[in-house]
Amino acid sequence: MSEFPEVAAVDLGSNSFHMIVAQSAPDGLRMVDRLRESVRLAAGLDADKNLDTAARRRALDCLERFGQRVRGLPAGSVRAVGTNTLRQSRNAQAFLAEAEAALGHPIQIVSGYEEARLIYLGVAHSIADDDDRRLVMDIGGGSTELIIGEAFVPREMESLHMGCVSATRKHFPDGAITEKRLHKAELAARRELEPIADRYRRLSWERVIGASGTIRAIERCLRSNGWSETGIDADGLQQLRRALLKAGHVDKLSLSGVSESRAQVLPGGLAVLLGAFRQLGLERMEAADGALREGLLFDLLGRIRHEDVRTASVMATAGRYHVDTAQAGRVATTAGYLLGETAKDWQLASAPFADMLTWAARVHEIGLDISHSQYHKHGAYILHHSDLAGFARDEQMVLATLVRAHRRKFPKSAFRELPEAWQEPATRLAVLLRLAIVLHRSRSAEPVPAMGVSIRKGALRLEFPAGWLADRPLLEADLQEEAGFLETAGFSLVLT
């Protein structure tokens, strides 16, 4: 942690954007700055799933203000993520380019599964540690996450397509609140929960904890109006429900503990919470201070301390698909050596590239568990569609593409589908991975000898000890074939 005097987390939520800045402290992290702005990003998603101009402008203006606080922090000290609305948006990549320029740091879009993991991590760090099994619920603007976990370990996670903004837009489009509309919204929430409710109830829990804006606002409202002494209970929710019906419109809501911006999306958020209480059989819920942004900070802290959950995810995936770990380790070691020798010339001298190459080497053979034929494609499919804890969506795409490209014809077009910042680096990493795999094709424990590796006049040159390659005609033939594959991708491989 001493690498960075300050670290920051930015949450580009569907309703609000949040940023927290923290400093290292003996007991973990000391929060020094918190910023929140109601951006209503989900409200700007049109029928074609594109962000409209007004929503983009609100978001970019907010990130410009956030950027004034964190733009001067070093690379690697800020983690920023987008959630449900950006997962849905068709023009998210174009927006992200502008957003990153405004903030001054990279922004990643995370899956619902990863969002749930980070939420649980933030909640777990914000409450007293105990042995209880917890159900954690977070109602965001466009999605709702439900996690069952113990201590700092999530055991079951789901991300559902309902949130305070999306439910309000769908069921209360003009702001009018009626019994019929509220009942329909609650029923929709229950239907969304129905496929997971029985499984969750069987797992059981001792504590129910809510996180983020909607639940915290409702908890404050119930206490401020005398409808609950502590936490959220079913009776208090019914009191709030009656208050919304009495107001009849979001513009007429005036409830202690609920801000004007929160009131605009309260009907949808309340309907989701009422549906959860009914469908999951909840009696009481406490509200926690921690949520996604706190989870981001603690996850970032783990990365800084070389306790990266992404490495654990990769190793777990390798184990699940019965990878030959000795062979994967040999490939990873040689790929790392090749990277070290070429990193300066190929602009690959940063930790993310080394990590990605190592992870790809560790899982490049997972497709063999399905079929030897086309196993590189099977492996890519698994990685593309799996829930990999710690990985952002673009990172997972890069990993899947490297595995897809590790053998046979070089799929140059696959790299053009990656985010622009990854296209050239990932292509070069694929070349290094392929060479490491060819060098270990015999699957022998015999180490590869020290060899010269250089980039000269655009060509990648491998120089072996005198006579070594000639004594291994199969390997020499494999490398010559690989040189042909690489030539079609625009790379020249020279063997001496």
C-alpha cells in the first residue's frame, strides 16, 4: 500500500456516480473524501439501448469534476467501473473513451456477477465480523444483486435485471403512483426473484443486510418518520407504501430522510424491496454503509499487495477443467522469459501485460476437457462466458482471445474486436504465448535452454545454442510451421 499515498474508487452506477478516496492506515483504509452525484444514466438509455446526448453530458460533466480530485493520482491507484446501464448500452465503448479522458483514469465495465462480488466485499468490510451467514441485497439503478456469504467469502451470487430507475421508468413512467401500478411493479419484482427464491431459502441465512442508496434511503425514511426503530421491517415498508399512494405522484413526495433526487426513483426501488421481502420471506433488514465502491477499494488494495483475486480465479478455472498444471507452468515460465526480452521493443513493460500472459498460459488447455478437436476454441468459449471473479468484461475478452489464438491459424480478426488499447498488445502477447507453447510441445520436463531473443528490423529472432535445434528435428519443424502461421498475421520469425 505504501506505493500509493492515496487510492480511489469510482462507481458509475445507473442512478448515481460515486467516488471515494482513501489513505493507508494501520487498520486498513481511512476514507478521506466522498463524492456523489445523481446522474440518472439509466434514464438516458433509449429504446435502441443507446445513451442519449443529455445523459452522456451529465455523466461527462460529473466525471470532469471527479477528475479534478483524482487526475493527479498515479496509474494503478484508481479503479473505476461501470455497471448495469453500461453493460446494456450499445454505444458504451464510444462513451468510455470520453469518460476516461474526463476522469483521467481507465474505466472498466464489470459483469453482474463481479458487481455482486464487489458489493459483498464492501459490505463485509463495513460490518462487525461474525460467524453468521448473511444475505446481502443491493438495489441499484438498473440491477439488483443478491449474495449469500460468510465472513469475507461470497457463497452464492445473482444479479437480476431490475432496479430503482428501470422499475420506475417501466411502471411509473409519468410519475403517477397508483395501487394498480404499485401492485404490478411488486409482482414484476417477485417474478424476477422466483427462479432463485427456493434455492436461496434452502441455503438460509442468519442476517439480512441491505446496501446502497435505495435501501439506505428507505431505512432513514422509516426511522425519521417513526415507522421503524431500527432497520427495515415489513410493517415499516407497508407504512411507506401507504405514504407513496397518498402522495400519488413522485413530484408530491416529501418524506423525511429521502432526498428530492431519490424520491424520483423511490416507487421502483420500494416495489423491488417489497417484492424481495415477500418472495424471500424476509422479516427484517439492516442497512450497511459499505457497498460497491468500498468493495472496489479493498479489491484494489489486494491487487497492490499482490493478493489478486483474478489469479485465484484463473487457478480455480484451471483446476475445474483438469489442466496439466506442470505443463501450464512450463509454458508460463517460458512465456514470461520471452516477454522480458521483448517488452521494451514491443511496449509491453507493464504489469497488466505480464499478468494477462501468465493467466493465458495457465488456462490455455482448458478446452481439452471438452474435446481435443478445436480445443482452443472450446477454451475461448468457456472463458468468454464464465463468471471469473475479479475480471472486468474487457479483461475477460482479452484472456479468451489469447486462448483462442494460441494454436493453428492466427485469428487476426479476433483482435480487432477487442478494446482499442488492447488490440496491438494482445496480438503481441499471443505471439509470445504461441512460441512458448511450441517450445514445450513435447511436454517434456527438460528445460528450454538459454536462448537469445530480440526484435531486429521488425523481425522476432530466436537464437538457440549451436546444434541444439538440429538435434530436435520435430521441434524445428514445429517452429518452421509456426513461422508460416505468424507470417500471415504480419510477424516475421527468424530462427538461428
